[in-house]
Amino acid sequence: MNIPIHNVNPKDKEYVDQIIVQSLRDSIFVLAQTRLVHWGLNGSKFYQIHLLTEEIQNEMHKGVDEIAEHIRSINLMTPLAVDNLMSSRINQIDMSDPYDEEKLVLELSVVHDMLAGYFEELAKYSGMLGDELTQGLAVDRARKHKKYQWHLRSSLTYTISNEKNVKESKS
């Protein structure tokens, strides 16, 4: 049951507003990490992962813009400083060994899965407030990041054993 957005507890609305702005920050951060893998990965899977991460980056760039424009359309401010924009809940992946392809791709898949989870949270709470536009945006972004993590993991050599590692990385 959706509650009309004008009958919402202001604290609940403020919480959803905080989540959507943080989701923008997290998206920018994951986009940057995807770029680092795109540029830095070395080894036999370079070309395959380079093309995949390029596709992800291109879509994410548009997605980040949609998130920011939605934030502004609901009369919120986007971050106004780079350090504020890059303040993420997501940990940085370890790029110290660009030849460890399996590790880098697995870590990148994990951050995309985490981002999908944050968008799922946004969808849940915005839906409870009756904010269908924010909910729709969040569902769409969650779906895309779930797809990215799946595409990345499907490129791994040992997909089945890595599922355990992905679940452990989230803990």
C-alpha cells in the first residue's frame, strides 16, 4: 500500500532523501572503480573485461546523470564538492596487482552487487512513502547493477567456488 507522499512523516522523507543522495555518491565511486579496472587490468582476459567494463561505464555514466537529475527534480541538492561526492559506503577495490584478473573482476562484481543492494533499500523505503518515481529509478538501477555483477562473475574461471567468496565478501 502506497501512502500519498504529502502525508509522510518528515523524518521518513529525510531518510529517503539521504539514501538517494548517498546512492549517487556510491554510484560515482563504483563508476570510478569500474574505470580503474577498465584501464588497469592486465592479462589474458584484458580485452574481454576491457569491453565489458566499457559497456558498464557508458551505461553508468547515463545512470549517474539520471540519478542526479532526479535528485534535483525533487528539490534536493547534489554534492557540491568532489570529496563529498566521492564519500562512499563501498570499500575501494585493491588494484595493487593488475595481473590478478580473477581477484579484480570478483571484487568489481562484489561492489556492483553491493550497489544493487543499496538501490534495493532505496526502492523499498521510497515505495513505503509512495514515491513511485524514486522507487522506479531505484529498481531500475538495482536491476542493472545485478546484471553487471552477473556479467562480471560469469567471466571468472571458477564461477561456482567464487559464489562462496562473493557471499563472504559481503559479510
